[in-house]
Amino acid sequence: MMQDFAGMKLRCKDGHWEMADFELRNIPGASGFEMWVACEAGGHNGGHWLARDSADTERVVVVSIPYQWPSAVDAFAARDRFAEQQGK
């Protein structure tokens, strides 16, 4: 069974949050993975899930409900794509 993986920082420039830890989560009983980013700015103590943008599948957005990536590779690619979109 895969363990959760936490690591590097991301910076969002839309004013909602600035620094966020990411965490890859294995979905119990499912064959997918979730990529979660924790909000740590402005007193907000929560997080968001990375998901494909339904209007443009090449983009990644943050959403408030878990999104299932088919593999850990896809989830990490989404994290990298999101960082690129944010100018990191």
C-alpha cells in the first residue's frame, strides 16, 4: 500500500493563498490518487484539491472536493503543471 507523500511549496498568485504544501493521497479502496494543497496564508486553515479544468483539460485548477487522478504519475504531473501555471 502506498503511503502519503508530502513535499515542496507552491505559490498561488490569485490572492487566495501564497504558500501551500502538497500531499499525494492514496484513495482507500480505489485505484486513484488525490493531490491536495494546504492553504497557509491569511489565517485560512484548510486546503484544496488539484483537478483538471473541465473547460481546458490541459489546465489544472483548485477545487473544494476531492478529484481522483488515475495514477500517482498523473497526480504529480498535475502538481507540476499547476506550478507552471502559477509562474513557478
